[in-house]
Amino acid sequence: MKQFYIIDFDSTFTQVEALDELARISLRKHPDKESIFKKIEDLTNAAMEGKMSFRESLNSRVQLLEANRGHLKQLITRLKKKVSASFSRNTTFFKKHADDVLIVSGGFKEFIIPVVLPYHIHKENIYANTFLFDQNDVIIGFDKSNPLSDEGGKVKLLTELALPGEIYGIGDGHSDFQLKEFGMIKKFYAFTENIERKTVAEKADHITPSFDEFLYVNKLPRAISYPKNRILCLTIGEIPESSLAVLKKDGFSIRHKKSFEEKYVADVGMLLLGKGERLEDGALQRAVKLKTIGYLGNSKQKLSLDICNQMGIVVFDDPKDNPRNAEFIPKRMIDFINKGHTHLSANFPELQLPRMKGSHRLIHIHSNVPGVMAQINQVFAHHNINIVGQFLMTNAEIGYVITDVNSEYDKQVLKDLKQIDHTIKFRILY
């Protein structure tokens, strides 16, 4: 059965509420701008949380804007830089499913169309309101005959469209949930990358902290193989807020604890340790999903690099106790998870490389013994894999190879690579 994907715009496709941003542009010289900004923000939230009719909220917000076409041009420039990170990196999905994606928004076509068109979304699949202007190009209202300007507008629109297939909706607001409430869609995904509205999230079929999560659970084409929100990032001890902010911004699921609690040992994927914290050998050996450790200080005698080598865990530390490394160390961890970079690692051979467009990146960590690289390439040859780029670095103990391959290949190759003798860890990066 054909599938359709209904995507909201404000606080979903983009990180912000467009009318809020438009107010900040159009009213920047207004003496009471801060109080008006607050009124508009409150009106937005009241509608998104279902506490106020959408028509009433929209009408009140538009009247407060004092905006014109020139302000809209500035808004478009700003919104193009505010596309949600997980949408921005997944252009492959939009290209492959251009006929199946609909942007359905209570926002306005005047700013939505220029922002979403570069993502291969068809103009005729963009449904939104339209402004009314006076002879001086000042916004004076909106087309009230458009169903999307009214309460339950998205439900009315989908009733009219009568799409022939299964429909999935993703958004952050009450109007998005209404599609599920009235039986218009199969599943509703509450999008929380930018804002979590608890009254909406608690009613959702699935909470999706990123678009990667939505694509992952629905087995759709995506930029990264495994959503970062599913990677448990544990921070232990005294961790500066700046360190946490770096990790949160990149979308990791963070637990900040005073100690390495046993209940987290089996599932932790990233571990950031405060200065002076010690990691016991037994806990380290049981952390089978752990990929990287960051240490805010000198890790010598605080954790076993030998065990990390045996388990394929990349360690980044700060032997000189540089204050700037409160952010630098988490960024190195992120670069390893996102790109495979081991630059300035305490235990791995150093490797950093550019991203190859249109390819999948495979990471193979193995004991540095003769013949492993030959086995890896034999697997690729057996499956007729076209290698776009390949990089190998070694030290006395570890062999670290990154291979970029064309995105179309037999998935059996992944199983074969994991079974090569002396393999420590293998994963698909993206």
C-alpha cells in the first residue's frame, strides 16, 4: 500500500516558529517589542497545546506583526538557516520520496515554499495559508476561506485530499495530533527536536526526538544508520555545563550521574568522565556497547587503555588540563561517532577524512595482525562492492580502517565483515 508522509513546518521542519521570527524582524524598532514578542509567543503556544482555537490565535498574531513583503524576504533568509538539523541532513529521503511527502502547515506559503523547495518537495504538495496585503505590500490579514486557517484545518484538508494509502504524520502541535484523533492518519509522531509539548507528546504513537528516529523506525532512507538519540551518553562526576551543552546540541540522549551505575553499564554508548573519576576494569569490560570515552583531565591510571584497545573503545583525554577542553573533548567524541575521526585520541591511530557524497561509511576495528586488510577487501570483492574511498591507520595494537562504499549493496557483506578473524568492532557510520 502506498505511504504518505505529512510533515509540519514550524518547530518541526524548522527549529523556530516563523511568525515569532517575523515579529522579531518587523518589530525590531518598536518601543514595546519585548511585550509584543511575548504576546505572540503565548498565542502560538496556546494554539499548539490546544488551549485556544487556531483561528483566534492566528488572527491575533497576524494583527500584531506590522509586517510587509520586505520583512518576509528577511524571514526567508533566516529560516533557510534554521532548518532542523535532522531534516537538513536527510535530503536523500526527500529526493527518493518526493511524490509521497506533503508539507501541511498552519503557517504561510509565502515563506514556507522558498524554504522547503530545495529539499525536492513538490510545490503542489505544500499546503499552507496565504497572506493578504494592502496596496503598500503590508500584511493586513489572511485568506479565511483556506481550511488551514481554521480550527481543525489539517483534518478538513486531508478529508478533501482523500489520499489513497497509509498516512503518517509528524509534528509538534495539537493540530498535528488531531489528524490521528480524527482517524485521518495511521500513526502520529510527536517531533521533539526543537520543543516538547507534553500535552501533545503524551498522546502520540511515538515520540521522535529527531527526523532520523522517524526514518529509522519506519525503515526509510536516512543519512545516519542509527539515530543519535538512541545512543546512551553517560556523563559522570563534575561535568561543566558547556560540555553537556555540546552533547545535547548534537542530539544525544544524556544521563548525568555521580557514579557509573551498574544498570547503565550494558547499554552505554558514550562515556564522559569528570576530572578525578576512576573507571573500574570490570565495569569497562562489561560495557560491550561503549564506543568512545572522553576524560576531562589526564586519564592515566584512571582507566585501562589496554582494555579499551581490546574492546575497540576510542579514548580522548586532556593530559594538560586545558580549560578549553571542556568543550573540545566532547566535540572529539562527537566527531568519532558522526565521522569516524580519531584525531588526538589517546589510544587509537589518528585518522580524519572528508565525507564522500552518495556513499555509506563502514568502520572496522581489528587487532593489528597481518592479513586482516586482505580479508576485508576479499569480502568487498566477493560481493562486487564498489569502494569509493578507503583509509587505514595502525598502531602497535590496533588496526583502524574506514571504507566508503556505494550505497547500494547486499547487506550480507555487513555480516561477513563482522566475522573476519581478529575483528574487535564493526559498525555502519552512515
